[in-house]
Amino acid sequence: MKRTKITLALAALLASAALPAQAKVTVLGWPGGSEETALRAAVEAYNKAPDTSENDKVELLFFNREGFYDKLQADMAAGSDAFDANLVATYSIGRYAPYMEPVDLGPDAAKVFGDTVLKTMQFDGKQYGVPTDLSLHFMYYRKDLIDALMRDDEAKAKYKEIAKAELGKDLEPKDPDSWTWDDWAATTLYFSKGVNRSSPVRYGTVLQMKNLLFNMMVFQSLPRSYGGDWTDASGAVTVDSPAYRTGLELYKKLYDAGASPRDSLSYEYAETNAAFASGQAATALQWNAAAADLTSAEKSPTVADVTGIVAPPAGPNGRADHIHGLGLGINKNGKNKEGAAKFLRWLATEDAALLYARNGGSPALTPEVVAKVAKERPDLVKLGEFAGKYGYVMTGATSANALSVYELQAKEFTGYWSGQQDLDTALSKTKSGMQDLLKK
């Protein structure tokens, strides 16, 4: 009898070992920060939903941020099935598309995010992910300084004098929400002690000019508003254009005039925030993520109550605001791709997007949807508005070599701004390099 019980127990153990492991959906996310916090909250809600089966419940996996993209590409290229869905970004989507499957987010996704935002997760006309977080740029400005200028006839006369002398244009002070790039330039010159000794602050702006790819994303909305793009419809590189020349020359003019700190050639996100928060700059074109800090009485007491936010200034082609998104797509070699697709479709619903926003994420939502979290997340109102009205993705900016294009531009454009090469040389080298990088 005892031997029979042992035999039956062994048989049961072997039978259970032969059964397939319970399927789960493994999602590789971006570690740290608000993105992880929001994703964890979304996963918890999804797993508790009554219509989520045990086989489709989500487990999270995180790589370290350092070397994240290289490790992800190596794993995907090797056919890894360690995750079913993975992080994807606008500027890296072309790099991963060969190892991913397009996803159908359902008919309501456009009502939640809008077509412009959905395009941040598209490559070759196919949707490769659900957009969870969006980044773009705000023009931050000192409301107190602008208000004082607009009330002072003597100051306005000085402004007009500087605009004529420095820019050769007849300009008058305006509400920042009506600025063209010329208006912004005149304002920055007026508020720079190197040009106007009576300026109440040292600098008119804070330019991010470090040799860094993300600084190119900040800069390029200027040439974009003048009609600039990476390539034309035929694929020909168009960076050597009047639009790019205008933008590059304007940055250099302002830098040379002392409208931005002399060490701006080493500035990126953190330095720009610190300079504006110090109270010594009148404007700053900066990422939307800075809004929480620059309007915080605790973190930026000098400027918190007097910081205004508008979209970037307009050029002849109107306003333009660089956007890129973080999102989640499907790993072609995942073990539970069907379950991953269900989760992504759920993330694209209104309820999921609102939950994600309430837990610290930064989704760009249509006006109808974002209105439901406007009191809790006023920054998302401008995020969605600016993305929908002015958002763009450069032609080729989702290609496999998009990051390399940004790195090339950063090297050559910074070389021009620093005086190491002339504009013709910088644009010629950029064009040549982009032609090699964007070849199909």
C-alpha cells in the first residue's frame, strides 16, 4: 500500500511537470521615474480587472537605464522571448521594428490620443506601439518682466531701438503667446545686460548648445517653423536649407551677443533649469518635464509664481513643437503575444489613459479626455493642446539611424556655434553624413 501511494504521488508530480507553465504577459518597461510609477499602477488595475484571465495577467521586467537601448536591441536581435511587450521610443522605433509586430489599438485610440500622437509610435505607416508618455517643449517666460515692459513707454521705446539695431526689424513688445521667433529674439536681446545695461536680469534666455543629441530636438522646432525638414518626399536630404540656416544663425547671434550665458555650449536640461530658476533669465525653451520644478515654490522659489508657459514661437509656417513618445509594443518572439496585444489595447482606452495620468504618467490626450484630469494635472492640458496643434516628427526621425542623425547634427551645429567651423562647412558635413545614415 505504501509503495502504491509513493508511485501515485510520483506519477502526479511527473504529470504536473509535463504541463506547460502558466502563461503570463511579461512587459519590459523603463525603470525609474514617473513612467515606472504610472506603469505599475496601470498593471495593478489591469490584473485586478474581472475580465483579465490568469493567463493574461501582466508581470513587469526592467533593465537598467544605462545601456538600455543597446541591450534591448541585442536581446531582440537574438530572438529573446524573455518579454512579450517592450519599451519603444519615437527616435528608436525604426531600430526595433524588424523585431516587433504591428499592433491594432482599436477604434477608440484616436479619440483618446489623437492622430498626431499616435504617429509617434508609427514606422513605415504601421502602428508599433501605444503612446504612454509624451515629451515636447514649452517656452517658459517671466510674467513679471514682460508685464513691466508692456506698461513702460520708455522701456518699449528701448525695445524698439534694440530690435532695429540688432535685428534690422521694426518690432514692438508683444504677449508671449503671440511671439514670432523675431519677437522672441528681440525680447531676449532687450533683457540681456550685454545689450541693454538697464535690463533687470543678466540674460534674455538660456540656450541648450551642448554637443548632445537631445539638444537638437529642442533647437529644431525653430527651423521646422520655417519649413525645415530632414528630407523631402523623394528622400533627398534637405538640411542645407534657408530654414536651417535661419535657425542656426539666430542661435549664434544671440549667443555671440551675450543673450545666453557664455558657458551655454555645455548646457543641457539640468543647466537650463538651474539658470532659469535662479531668476537671472527672462525666457527658456525647455522640455515640458521642467514645468513641475519651475512652477514649484519649494524647488524654484525665485520664479515659481512668475513663470508663464506658452508654445514655442511661430515662424512663417506657423508654430512647431518637436514631440517624441515613449510607449509599449509587441516583441515578435514573445511567448504570449496575444495577451500582450490585449494589454496594449487596454492601455489605449480612455479609462486606462486617465488612470496612467493620475499616477504621474505624461500621456498626451485629446481635449475631451484631458479635461477629466485638468484639475489634477494642469500640465497635461498644455501638453495635449500643443501636441495636437503644433506637434511634428521630422521625416526620417523614426528610422533605424535617427539617433545617429541627431548625434551628427549636435556635433556639427555645436561646432558652428562655438566658432570652430563656418556655417557652410557645418551644413555640408551634416548633409553628407545624413545622406549616408538615411540611405534605404
